[in-house]
Amino acid sequence: MQGDTRVLHKHGYDDDLFKIEKHGTNFTHAQIRDFESHLDDKEEEAYAQGIIRQVEQSAATTTKAKAKTTKKRMATKSVKGKKNGTKEAAAPSPSPPEPKEELAFKDNEVLRILYENWNLPHSTTLPIVSPLASHRTPFEFYTKHNPDVSIIKTPRLSVTKLLVNNWCQMRDYYKVHAGSPRLKSTPAMEQGTAHHARLEEETHPSVDITDMLNFVSEKVATLKKQLKSKGKVPNTTQEVSSHAQDIDQSIQVVDELSTSSEEEVLANAWSHKVITRLFALLTNSQAREIPLHGYIDMNKSQIIEPHHGVEALNNSVLVSSIVDLFKFQNHSNPTDLTFITEMKNMMDFEFDKDKAGTKPMIDLTRFIPEAQKILSEYKESDNGLSLVISDVKTRSENTLPHFQSVIKGAKCQTYLYQKFFKVLTMDAEFTYHGLLENATRKKVDIDKPLSPIMVLQMLRLNPNLFYHDFIKLSRGKPIGFKPYDDEITTNKVNKGIAALGIEGFPRDDKAMAPQQHYDEYRFDLLFQNANEFSFTSPSTQSYLDELEKIESKSSNPFPYKHYMEPLLRTWQTPLTLRYLAARSAQLFNLFNNFVAESTTVEYHNALTQQVFEICQYFIQKQDLQSTIDVACDFWLGRVVPQFADSKSKCKSCEFKLKCIVGRGEAGELMNKRKMVGPKLREFVGQPI
């Protein structure tokens, strides 16, 4: 075998069957198929790799031959010119022209990086597989060489990264090995982003809390400065020394309580984008931009579901996404608002109004079972109530994408969204553990107390959803979700036993790891003016008065005193990511058995802001599984990436000057493809 000194043998078969160049002349298709069907895994891999090497060498030989032919033509032309007496033109300048190979790299950073990463000379045509000996899969390379440091920190994929047939697999493959460069923003992309933001604001109007956050930030800075200046008193007596220790402790606690953390980035997403928007979807029939996640076992090409067990998450890849649009209604009769009316009546009857008398103050511990009762009646009836998931695509004109692969990619994107959401609704406990696994992979502490500033922010933005839960947490009461409540109880028992110092008691070291500088969640400590600060008897009245003055000119001022005073104490159970995972899981579970078996893709004109086309798709399980199979094969490097199905896609490709298809040198590869048997063509990703 050319390029390989090994001679492959298989008992009962001619050794030449391992050589593709012998197939066309020496063997029939039936003989080739029979040979391939009897290969074991190791033989099949060796057979495939040998074919790949031959195809690469064939492409390289074609390139060299073409270069020689061009050179010969030029030489012949020069001789003819001399014979005809044609005078050679003088060189325009003393410096030699830049080699043609270098022109391809001059303004093409992505191509340069790819050649550097693969240690290739610029004169070489791009190979169809990585020439490196490390044998890293595309997924391994993508998660170790990426401008997005969060992907290196938390190896994962997005749903769009699973759509490898959307454009050109080979282009995606080259981009991965070029370090996955960020896309440069274009006017069309900026218009699309602005349109999505506008739709989100219309559905979920934002609340401006800038003044409140600035006020709190300034107060914290002043408090720290004041405490540090007090801590500089000389330690001349035992009493003064004790005072200094109290000040040091206060500084440490205030520092920790006021420092934002990576945990709070995720807390923001789960509280404001998951919990509040799932609640809006349930009570207002529509929601936008909800983050979802799922897990795929790439070796088995399957999405992990509850029946696989929580342990299956250990061998999976995290897939994240943000879904554009959810609609929960009677889709056969959108004017039927019976369900929404029932939900509103239930909330008005069960819960008191807020201080302004406008919104019911929801106690999620009671709301969730009440909502389940109403929903159970709709599961039994045939009224068309269902949840439809949609993706929004923006265009600059009222035309659909030209390429069918792009339209099909959009369809399969919604299939994946639908599947991931459906899995999240199936089992609340499984979803709870999946959310905790998501956080753990992001290297954040699911049990680290979130800062009082984060609590205040959640309270200000959604008092009707979180106030009653905050009261429960502050007093150490259960929230009504058994997996969470049991874990909190176990942690408290373990810490209590640890404090007693019982030698040899088996315990969870992580559960009992002490917080750095404090053992209690002092929610009341931070909201004090510097000149009134007390560690033992906090004084918060003047602070709250000033905080309320900030919104005195607002049309709907927020009553900070009313909501904060009951919470200004040492909390028995701190607010953590674990709590947010629990409530998120419960709300996802409410939609179980309501996820529609159809999806839509909406095409919007970003300039006119009009919807000009809505494509409805009924879930085809074979299309969904095919998308997953192809994605897993690509990211694990199980196949040779396929080229674009149309050369017109090459026009805007960064690699066209060095890719054998872009250069028009793929003919030899196509001929080789015809000689490869069906099993091998399937192995290397070629159509059968």
C-alpha cells in the first residue's frame, strides 16, 4: 500500500483487495462488497485509513501534475515567442513578483492559522483530514483551541454546531482546526441581532435598575473604605485589639457579601431567563429567548433521557442553546383563552396582591401543584392546548435561503430544540440533577451563597415570584421540592455534627466545607450606611430611606422597605444555584406531555420587521436521528468531512484557494469515490 509499509492480509481473500487502485480492474463490485462485509473493526479502520491516504496522495499528485503542465506550457510559449522574434517585455521593477501561493495567505488570517496549526508549507493543497499525528478529534481540538475561553473551561457544543450539513462539512472542519475564529460582524448580522432584541423587549419588557445598582455599589465602596480606616487604630490595649479584630472580621464578611462571582452570571440566567419566562409562558401563553441544554452521548449518538439515568450524564457532551420563541395555547383556535383565564382566576383566588394592588404575590410552593391540577384537566381533553417551539430567522429581503441545505438545517435546528425541551419536561428530579451538572461543568459552586446584592436584584425585578421563597429560605423552611429539601437538610445535619467534632464520623467533606470567613448568611449586614455600621446590631433604616428616594420620581416606585425589612436578618438557608435549579426543574416539568410534535421556523424581514413566511414542520424522528448521527460522526472524527453540495458555496469560503474543490481539483477524488465499496463509502462519509 503506497505510503504504508505494512502488508495487510485477510485469510481467504486476495491482498490486493486492500488496495483501491486494484479494485476497478481486478475485482467485481460483488467481490468488493463481500470483502468489506467480512472486515472486523480493526481491519475496517486500517482499510479506510489506507483509502484516505491514497485519496490524499492522488489529490497531491494531480496538483503537482497540473503545476508541471502549466510550467511546460509557459516554457513552450516562451520558446515560440523567441522563434517568432517577439521581444521580451522588461520587468516593471527590480523586485520579483510575490509567489502565487503567498497571495492566498496575504489577507487571509484564518487560512494562515490553519497552515500554521497543521505545520504545512504554503505550497501544499489542503488535505482532507488533519495531517497531525496527535489524532485529536475535532471536538477535542475545538474545546482546547477556541477564542471563547468559556468553551475551553466548559467543553460543550451549541445546537447550531450540531448542524454540520447546513453548509459545508469540510469548511467547518478547517475552521475548527484554524481555532474556530469569531465571525466578523456584518450589517445583516447587526440588523438581525437588533430585531431579536426588539422582539424580546416587546414580550418581556425590561426594568431599568441601573440607579439602584449604582447606589448599592457606591454605598458598599464607602462602607469598605470606612471600615478599613477604623481598622488602622493602634493595638495598644486588649480592648482596642478586640475592636480591631471585629473590624477585620467585618471587612472580610462585607468583602465576600459584596463581591460578584461567576455563580451570579448563571444565577442571572436561571432566575431571569428560565424561571420568570417559563412562568410567563404558562400564564401569558408566550415567551422568548429561554436558555435550554441537553446532553448527548456521542459514542452512542443518542440524547440522554431520564430512563438512561443520571449516571449517563458522566459520558456525555453538554449542548447549550437559546430558543427564540415558545407559544403555549390552543393552536387550532388561538382565540380560545380558556386556559389563560383559568390560570388567572386561580392566582387571583389563591394569592394576595402586591403592595400596589396590581399583581398576585405568587407562592411557588402552592402555585406549582395548583397549576398541575388545572393542566391535568387539559391533558385529558381534546382541546388542542400544546407548546410549539419556533426559531426566528432574519433576512434582508422577503426571500427564503437559496440553498435547500440551509432550509433543512433550520428545520433540524427546531427538531433539536423540541427534543431538548421535551427531555427537560419529562422528570423534574432528572432535570434538577442535569441543571446541577451543567453548573458543575462550568466550574461554579452550586452551594455557594449568592450575594445579598443578587438577592436584592431578583427581588426588585420579580418580587411577585421570589418574595415568598425568600421568606422561606431566610427562616430555613422547605420549598416543597423533595430532592432539594432533603439535600439542604442533610447538609445542615452534617455541618452540625462536624461542629461537634465527633471523631471518625463518616461525612461529606464537601457538604461541610466551611465558608471562607463566615458561617452565617448575614443578609442584613451590607445594607447599612458607613457611619451607622454595626456588626452585632445592624441599623438599616436610613439606608432603606435613601434607597426608596431613588425611585420616588418613578411612575411606579418600588417599596423597598415593605419587601426588604422581613428579610434583613441572618438567613437559615442561603440563596444558591441549587435553589434556582430546583425551581427551574419544577417549572419545566409543568409542560410535560404538552410539547407539540411540530415546530415552526419564522422568516422575518429585519428591515421592515414583518414576518413574511412561516414554515411548519412535523417532527420526523429519522431526520432528527440522522442529524445527531452525522454530528457525532463529524465531531468524533469518525468520517472524512464531506464537501459542499454546490460549488457556488465556495465563493465566500476562506479556504477556496487551497481546497481541492475550490481549486477544481476534486475530479480524481470523485473517481476514487466510485471505486470504493458501499461499506467503506459509509465509513469515510461518502454517499453510497
